[in-house]
Amino acid sequence: NAGVMQNPRHLVRRRGQEARLRCSPMKGHSHVYWYRQLPEEGLKFMVYLQKENIIDESGMPKERFSAEFPKEGPSILRIQQVVRGDSAAYFCASSPEAGGPLNEQFFGPGTRLTVL
Amino acid sequence: AQKVTQAQTEISVVEKEDVTLDCVYETRDTTYYLFWYKQPPSGELVFLIRRNSFDEQNEISGRYSWNFQKSTSSFNFTITASQVVDSAVYFCALSAYNAGNMLTFGGGTRLMVKP
């Protein structure tokens, strides 16, 4: 059973370009979470999605950031018009349930975004 | 709102020493889960343990042990006989049942184990 997959592992963009980060949850998991880790900091929650629905986006910056989790295919975190401050590691996690004993989140390896 | 505090930003020990990483949390929920993750230099997050708020039993797994005390809102992590491979950043995290299931992370403690 493959774990959570993220690609690309490393992404370099110039200021003003778009960044697309992909996350394929573990098989059987329908809950996806995105977290951002700025350099030398802890992880901060960004958004929580289920298939075709955004459940909680309270941690998403108001502009330039969007996320989706379509019925088919991976979850996508999209950053438009990137700025240097967007440079960070972006982690995706998935879980089989939202609460209760099966709420453990399994993390992907992360995508390291560098904005030049 | 949830909050997790890891007061120790960096700890340095010599191999074979025991080391305890502190974690203090805040939540208004009565049902919640506490986690520890390890982030080695390679950058991935490695799950170590999850405890629910109704289970205050301490846990031991090899050289690792965890002390959960609701009275002080703490979930401390001890590594016995540390090894160089334990060098990493360790994160404590909280997930509250009624708060959307997202994880709230502490700032992390960087542990350096010297030979």
C-alpha cells in the first residue's frame, strides 16, 4: 500500500509564476490536509478537503492560494503569482476519517518550493 | 483555539544521555489527540505516537517513552540512551475533535546528539 505521494519533490519558480503542487492520498483515504512549513518554523495548517469539497480553509492566505480535491485525480494546491515569501516546504497529509480513532494523518514527503 | 508550545528550541546532548522534550498544549475540547512527529535532516515527517485525551497511560516503545499528564496539559517525550540517529527536529501536535481535525503543531525542538 503506497503512502501519500507528493510531486514534484522540489519546485523552483520565478516571482510572478504559478506553482502547482500535487498530492495523491493513501488508498482508501478521502480526507486531505495541506500544511506549510516556513524555514526554521513548525508546520501550519492551510486547508482541509474531502473529495470535491473544501471543508476548512481557515489557514489559507486570502489571495493567490487555492486548493482542490477533484472526484478523480490528486489534490492540487495552486499558488498564483508566487513571491519570495512563498518559499517553504508544503506537506500534504491524508486520513481515512475526520475524527475518532481513525483520524491519524499520514504525511507525504513534502514539496520544497523555492521562489527566485 | 488550540495551541502547542515546545519551549525548548534546541537541545544538545552527548550520545547515551537521556533527553526529555517538553510539550504543553491548550485546548477547550475535552476530546482531543496528541501526536509526536520526527523530522530528520532529509525533511520528511515520521509519525511516532498518537494518544487520545481519555488515555493517560504512559507509553514506552523501545528507547522512547511518553508521559501524558492532563493536570498540567503536558505530553513530554523522553529518549533513553540517545543515539546520533536521533538527531532531528521533533514536533508535538494537537488535534481537537470538534475543531475540524486539523493538526496544530508546536514550533519544534531541534535535538542534536553528538558522538
